[in-house]
Amino acid sequence: VISLAKSDEHFRLLYDIKGRFAVHRISAEEAKYYLGKVKRQAVGPKGVPYVVLHDGRTVRYPDPDVKVNDTVQFDFTTGKIKKFLKFDSGVQVMVTGGRNTGRV
């Protein structure tokens, strides 16, 4: 999420169909969260469960149903997971790596 304070505009970087970065304008409400992919799930000291997102962010006490490769909606203001989407066959996704980057 990219926020410009002077003009009060918010943008999100996405891939276009050719695999290049494209700037997508979003509302102020959408700028409060981002989507992250769960890369690792573990139990820390004293039995505290946590997940690690694709950008290295660690979230403690996630929903027990969140597993590796799921997508979570992370809220910047609270620092917690709002919602999550299961990684399953038949789900619509955007490719973020390889020759098909940017395709839905």
C-alpha cells in the first residue's frame, strides 16, 4: 500500500497481465489492510502459536484454521488477521511468480 498524504490518495501495487507492476487506486478503507500469504506455521515458546507471512511479518495467535499457503487479510491498525481465504482447488488466484506472473 502506497499512501500520499498531501493528496490523500492511496495505491496498491499489482501485476498486470504482462508481469509488470501496475499502480491501482484504492479507497482509504482499503488502505488499512493488505493481503499476505502464510509461509510458515509453528508453535513458539510457552506454546504460543504463530504464522509467518510472505513479507516476514509474524502474527501470534492466528485462527486455528489458518494453514500454510492460505491468504490472510492483515489489518495495519490492530496488527491482527481479519479474515482468511483457504488455498484450495477451484479458487481464483493471481500468479505472482514465473512466466505467468499477473494472470488470474
